[in-house]
Amino acid sequence: MRGFPVAASFLFTVRVLLCAGAAYSLSAAGSENAIKPEAPVKVSDAWARATVATQTASGVFMRLVAERDLTLTGASSPLAGEMEIHVTRVEDGMMKMRFVPELFLPAGQEITLKPGDAHLMLLRLSQPISVGQTLSVTLFFTDREGRRYELPVTLKARAHTQSAPALSPHSAH
């Protein structure tokens, strides 16, 4: 009878571990809203606008092509307190920049985030951004089924007056 408590304890531990493992497998496999490691999106020409010493915001620009219909729902960066999706439109004869909660990316179509149009904003910067500095940004997407994806992007900062090749210059950010 001395071995019984050890054997019972061992069996109890094995049952707990098996149940925990099964629960983890079910939650990981069955969770449709789990964040996927990489979004099915190709990114090119990604850059951020360098800032001056007192500036607390800057723009991020790039070209995006989604393999299937996706929605860009946000972004983050270690350099910014927050990031937002913005669009710039002419209203009453004036250029106005507005926050939008998301940006739809139709499958196979290039969407260009550029100055003077749709773009990302780095807000509450923790430090100025220098020309040539490397920045890390993570983009967040959802698909029609509600699955969430994220995509890390590394980009370089360009001069305030410099724009990407073939993109229109705009110095509002």
C-alpha cells in the first residue's frame, strides 16, 4: 500500500497534463481569431518621413498587395505611443487629414500608402526620427472570416522633403 499514493499522484499528474495539452490544442486549433504569424501581404517601398527635434508625429508610406481580400486594421511601432490609419482629402478647397479605422485591400490590387492620400501616422514619438534610421512597424490585418494577421515591416527614414520614387511629394506630415 505504500506505493499507492505515489502511483495515484503520478496518474493524477498525467491526467492533468493530458487535459491541459488537449485544451491547449483545441484552443489553438479552433480559435478562428488567433493572430497568425504572417499576413499574406507583399510590402514594397516602405519608408517613414524623418522628423525635426520637436516633432511628435510622422508619416509612414508603402505599397501593399494582399493575396486575398484583407482589411488593414492598424499598426504599431516601438517608437510611437500609437499609430493610426489616415486619409487626406480636399474638403471645402482645403487639404484635410482624417483618421479612418480601417483600409480595405482587395486581393491582387496594389494599394499605395503615400503622402497626400492614405497613409499611416506615427503619433506620440518617443524620439526624433533621423534620415537613414531603421524603424520597425507591425501591421495588423483581418480577413472576411475574422482571422487576424500581423506583419512586421522594417523600413528606413527619408528626408522630410524627399518622397518615394513615383509618389507625389507632400509635406503636411
